[in-house]
Amino acid sequence: MTEDFKAISRPTDKVGRVLYKYSMALALFGSFIIALMGVSITVSVIGRATSIGSISGIYDLIELWTCTAIFALLPYCQLMRDNVIVDFILTRAPTWLKAVCDATGSLAYLLIGILLTWRLIFGGMEMYVNNESFTTIGFPRWISFPYATLCMSLLIIVCFYTFGRSVAEARANKFFDESLNKTGPEIHGEH
């Protein structure tokens, strides 16, 4: 059933395919960072437990990598409709209402994305002017802000796209996942 859902939510138009390509590449990068975090934490914990020594500045690195991974995954999650969807409230709602709710969510996320991007730009500039750095590794904090701003800019474009897609679905009285209207055994693939 998951494969069917991914096929339904994956964009098929030209703009959507381009956004998918960039969002997917960024999400793969974010996934790599998560794997790197897992390995680093494991090595650090084993090193500390065996008295070999932990990785110096691991807390700062985990902070940096967590932000890197989160910002990398946001555009893909929005594009693929993998952000929070409250299915149980709208299960029996009409198709147009589901599409309107989806459009409203995309619009709200778009506005939040614009606000966060605006503050990231000024926050990064302030950290640059104040020459802030991570405590133990001495890495300048501002260097991560252009990356975060780039990811958020892609998220804004994706939110604008998903808002338009949801408005078009509402006008056409269709919703990306009509299985939310099903009840009973067919929802779980049973016959």
C-alpha cells in the first residue's frame, strides 16, 4: 500500500519533477548525514566506555549535523505529502474539503517558511558580525546559515507548488489519496 501512495503523491508535471529531483537529492544528503551521526555517536560512546576517549566536540557536531539533516529533509517531506496529515479527522469528509485543508496547510507552511528564511538570513549575518563559533570545535556558526537558507528557499518553492497543486485538486474535486474515503477491509488490502 505504501508503494501505491508514493506513486500517487509523486509529482508528474514538469515543475513537480524538477522539484522532486532537487528535493530527493537533498533528502538523500540529509539521510547520509543522519547515518554519519549514528556512526559518530556509536564510536564516541564506545570510545568513552572503553576509556579510549570520545570524539572531541561530538555535541557540537551533532547539533550541526541535526540541523543539516532536518533542513535537507523538509522540502522532500512537503513535496511527497509526508508531513503531518490528520487522516482520522477527514476520513469521511468530502473530497473538496480534504483538498481545501491540504491547500490551507501548504499556505500556512509557506508563510512559516518565508518567516523562518527571513530570520535565518538576519541571524546568520548577526553571527558573522559577532564571530560566534562552536565552543569545542571552534567552527564558525554562521557558515551553516547559507546552507539552511538554501534549503528553506527550496522549501518555500515547494510549498508554493504544493499550495497550487492542492488548489487545483480542490477545483477538480479530487484528492491525492482517495483511499482515505474507504472503510472496512479494503483499506488494509484485505478481500
